[in-house]
Amino acid sequence: MTHKTVFVLSGVVLLIFGLVWFVIPNVGLGVFGHDVQVNDLAAILTRYWGSAFIAFAVILWLARNGQSDSIAVKAITYGGFVLAVTGLVAAVIDYLYGDPNAVIWLSIGLYALFAILYGILLFKKA
């Protein structure tokens, strides 16, 4: 698996979720079982989260054609790995201690998948 494939795949997923969280946070949170209004604190904070996802999606898209041994691609790969692992931890904490619905498994699955993919990129022999 190449960094280009992982960057494009994760960029598309981040863009989709980022747009949902940024444009219609109350709908996105509703899918995950949270009943909020557009001006609730959760929806406002979710817009910031969506903004970060959109920004990272753009970074991934622009870096997809970079040389795999470049400092920039390595830095983005480390950042993707950290995002995926910490997101996975947050999703598991939500599952264990929150009041999630079944959609939490989507978050757990996506974060686990990308932790594995970015981990493969980081730890494979050159």
C-alpha cells in the first residue's frame, strides 16, 4: 500500500465527515444519537472539528503526489497515525462510558482501519 492510496482514501473520508460536521452538525450528531440544536455548544464545537477534518483532507489531497521519503510526507503520515490512534481511543471511551448508539462502531472501525493503514506506512521497511 502506498502513501498516495492511504492519503486519498483518508482524505475522502475526512472531507465527507468534515463537511457534515461543519455544515450540518446537528444532523451529524443526530445520526450518532445526540439530540442537539444548531446553536447548542456541542454543535458549535463540532463545527471546529469539521473545520479541522476539512483542512486535513486538503493537506492529504495536496500531498498525495509527494515523494514517499520526503520529510513532508513522513510528517503527514505521523500526523495521520496520531489522529487515527487518538480518535480510536476517544471512540472506545465513548463506547465504554458514553451513551452511544450502534453508529459508534462506524467511528471505531474507521479509526482502527486508518490506524492500521498509517501504521503500515510508518513501520514498513523501505
